[in-house]
Amino acid sequence: MPVVTSEISRGQSGKGVGLGLALVSAVAFGGSGVAAKPLIEAGLDPLHVVWLPVTGAAVVMLPLAVRHRALLRRRPALLAGFGLLAVAGVQACYFAALSRIPVGVALLIEYLAPALVLGWVRFVQRRPVTRAAAVGVVLAAGGLACVVEVWSGLSFDALGLLLALGAACCQVGYFVMADHGGGDGDGDGAAPDPLGVIAYGLLVGSVLLTVVARPWSMDWAVLAHSANMNGTAVPAAALLVWIVLVATVVAYITGVLSVRRLSPQVAGVVACLEAVIATVLAWVLLGEHLSTPQVVGGAVVLLGAFIAQSSTPAKAPAEPVAAGGAERELSARGTAA
């Protein structure tokens, strides 16, 4: 019995750490728009604002990429997929959608990703999904509709909606691959280091976004001046440092680690808080109006995230463990959980 209690305690502690990391990631990702918008208003193209933090973060993480260069041989598909979907795909599809449909509609469709993650886990991976996780997804999606005020300026554009849905699918890839990277081993019993996966994902994403954004046409002089943040002059370079180090490096590291400690479906619902955090920060720092439906919607998203993170995965049936391998089996199950 003391062993069971110890395992439960460690499991609860790991879940608490995972939830904390997911919240940090949501705050970091949610704060990117507050820093990016003044740069766009100062004269930078939106695609350039996407390319800058990804490339800057890739440079910051370059030493880790060199340290984990063995991943190029062991997990090339994982690295390429993470860079294509989790880094370049989400950003490119989302900003392309913004050029055709309202921001609120694009944001809502992108954050339908938790529901798509739930479908992936249930019907593709054929793993059990708890009722709490499903209820949390429904509440979070409804709350997001209020946060982004989807009814404001709603217009139908087939290509724009498809691009936003593409961003949601890429975000599903982010959660699934983050979980896959921490699951089973690479054949030698070692799971790929998350920092190495993120470093190479950023490098791949930077190369792909370079082709799309064409940074050689960017007005680099904007970064040498100040940007206006709700009447306050802020150095554009300081905003760039924020979106590189916090909104990209910290956001991806804490996000991937949270998925490994929670699960794709639970971490996906907690990630819905990014829209709430982005709205609140825009209200406080940029002076943007926060309406009553947005406040109510934010509360609903919080409720959905709370219900989803309280879910417990179904237990796998017990299997006999060979003599001398009990510690290895217990460690493997803990990693998988």
C-alpha cells in the first residue's frame, strides 16, 4: 500500500507541474500578439513579424541543435513534421486566413484544435477519452466564441475558412507530435530530448517561413525606432526580444513539456486560455475594449480548462512483469502516462 500511495503522489505532482507549464505556455503564446501588433502598426508586414521570432528563436536554440545533432539520424520525420506543422504551418495558415476573414472567426476556428485532438486520440489512436475532457472541450469552444465575439463582422469566405481550419490541423500536429516525442524510445531506450526537437523544429520552420515571408524585402529600419503601445513609446527592438525569448522560446519549451506531463487532449484545452490571455493583455496594455460577452466567455473557457485538466486517463490492464524488470516496467508506464 505505501508503494501505491507514493505512485499516486508522484502522479499528482507530475500533473501539477504539467498544468503549471501549460499555463506558462498559454501566457507566453497569448502575450505574443500584444508585442506583435505595435510592430505591425509601426510598418512591418505581418509575415515578417512571424518570421522574425521564429528565426530569432532558431538562432537562440542553435547550440542545443548542435548538442542534439544525433536526432537528425534518429528522428528525422519528427523534426521535419514539428517544423512544418507546429512552427511554420500554424503561423502561415493563421496569418493567411486573417487576410480573408475576421480575426475573431479565424481565432475561433484555430482553437477548435482541442476538439480535433480529442477526435484524433479517440478514432485514430483508438485510446479512451474521458467524459470530463469532452465536456471541457465543448465549454472551451463555446467560451472562445464569446471571447473573440465571433458574431461581429461574420462573413463567409471558403478559402479563408479552409486556411483557418488548416491552422487548427497544424496545431493538432503540434500537440500530437509533442506527446509522441516523449512516449516510447528511439530503439535505444532513450526518448528524444524536447529541447532538441524544439530547436530543430524552429530551424525547419525558419527555413520554410523564409521562402514565404521573403525577409530581404523587410523594412529593417523599423526595428531601430520606437513603436506605439497605447500612447507609450516602446523600443521596437525590446518588443522583438520579447516575442523571440518569451513568446517563442519559452512558449514552445513549456508547451511541449506540458504535453508530455499531461496529455494532448488536456493540454490542448488548457491552451485555449491563450485567446483569453491575449484578449485581457490587449485590454490592459493596448487599451482595447473588453465587452461583457468577452468577460463571460473567458470565465467559461476557464471552467472548461479546469474540468478537462481534472480528467484522469483510463488505466491500462495490468500485465505480468518479468522477474528483474519491475523497475523498468514501472518507469516505462510512468513515462507513457
